[in-house]
Amino acid sequence: MIQFQYVKPSKPKAAIDTVAKDQSAVFIAGGTNLVDLMKRGVMNPEKLVDINKLPLRKIERENGNVRIGALALNGAVAEDKLVLEKHPLLAQALNAGASAQLRNMATVGGNMMQRVRCPYFYDTAMPCNKREPGTGCGALEGYNRMHAIFGHSDKCIAVNPSDMNVALVALDAVVLVSGPKGDRKIPFAEFHRLPGDTPQIHTNLQQGELIMAVDVPENPYTKNVNYLKVRDRNSYAFALVSVAAALDLDGSTIKSARLAMGGVAHKPWRLNEAEQFLAGKPATEATFRQAAQLAMRGAKAFEHNKFKLTLGPNTIVQALKNASGVA
């Protein structure tokens, strides 16, 4: 066990100041990912700043949005009446994540910040640019069945593991953060990063910035939604491919759509071109198949994950069928 200091501030400013002044300090909430990383020697923080005393658990209406505090538990958000009424897609995605025990410990902010579950990242004996920049990417020529088909680089091909993130990017959520320089808002689509040449930087948060809440704006996607997760083990496992699909229907015509994928990129992958194509089209399987083909443009697989090039569009089609009620 590594030696570390442990502090538990009761005010956001104290927590922020502690991490801002100490490069070796990190925030900890539920600890469902960080503790694993510490046990494996992947992360070795010298100071843990426990934020569980901070008043960041509320789920409430705020200026037309549903505001979810960063410390709200995944299980509580999935069962919240306001979330179920206004954003059922988010509830479905949360319920698809991990196990019930983990959902009752993991927080919304922690879910957003969880690191990739690539075995080369977790194994300190293997090369990994994300863990140790400049050492190489073991997955490129290794066993890459779970890895990316979009947005990867020659430095990293790992995927974002979160189900919640896929729904939040589809719903145009906004992240509220506070830091040494004040408060700011980050559109969810810009919160996570693609690996590029700096895979060790996994979000656009600055040193000392703390996630305070997530705002999910009002939208018409309260009925025809589906979060479809394809995985090896249905009880709990990370996605091979997942799809968040939401439709606003006028009879059998699609007024607008929201689509995003998980298990395919270093960040939750929004399918903007497919969304634009679906608008004004009939909700039919033929339409959905055309949208799925558009969504897969630019996909590039590796030796062990070529099946995702077929599984991806098939999952998109099925999620859209589930959402629309098309048999």
C-alpha cells in the first residue's frame, strides 16, 4: 500500500484550493475506479481529497434544466422521478452500467471521470502511453477486441467505459465546474478528449477544477428512447458497443433524433450526421439502416475488433427500432 495523506474538506473552495496547489492531490468520491487504480499501482496520488461532505447531491429543476449534483449516486439518479419523467434515456443508461452495488456507490462526477478499462493501461508491466507517455500503445499490436473504431490515434486506441456518458452527450448536457479561476460551463461533447498525441490527458478539466453538477436541458425525448448495450455478460460488463437513441415522432415521421455510441471511441461518440439524416424521414427499418451506414463512416477496426464494423450498425438499427416501436 502506498503512503498518502487523506483530507475531508467541508467546503468546495477548500477542496479546490488543496488540489490546485498540489499536483499529487486528487479528488475522491465513491472511489469505485480510483481505489482500483491505486491498488494496481496505475495511480499513486500522495493526497486524497474526499469531497463527500460537499453539498453536491441534489437533483432539481434549474432554469428549465434538470441539474444533477456531482455527488448524486448513479443508482439514485436512475430512480429519481424527475429524471425518469424528463430524461428516461439517462435512467436507462445508468441502469445498464456496472452492478447494483457499484451504482449505489459511484457518483455522477466520478462516472464522468473514470479512466479507460484497457488491460494495457491497468497492467504496469505493459507499455501504455496513457499511463506512461512515450512508452507505446500495447493494444495497437496486442489483443484489441474491446478497443476503438473511431477517433483513435497511433498513441492510444482505448475507449471510454461509461454508459452514462453516452446518454449525456446525446442529450446535450453541460458540465458545471468550479476551479481556482472561477466557475465555467463545458458542453458535454467537449468534456472528454480524443487521444491524439496526448492520451494521458483524458478530459478538458484544468488542475484543481471540480465538477459541481451536470445540467440536462429540456428536450422532447421523453418517450421514444432506448439505450441498447451489447456486452459479453449481461449482468455486468463493459460495452462491446452501445447506442443511445432518442426520437421525437409526429405519427410515423421523425421530427428530430439524438444518437450516440459507446464502446467505440476514447470519448462518447455523437452521431451528428445520422441525426440530421433522420430528421423528416419515416420511422422505418430502411431509414434506420441508411442512418446506421452514415454513422459508421470513418470507422477503422484493428485485428481483433473487426466485428464492431458489423455489430455497430446493427446495434444502431435495433436501438432505433426499440425507441420507435417499429417491429
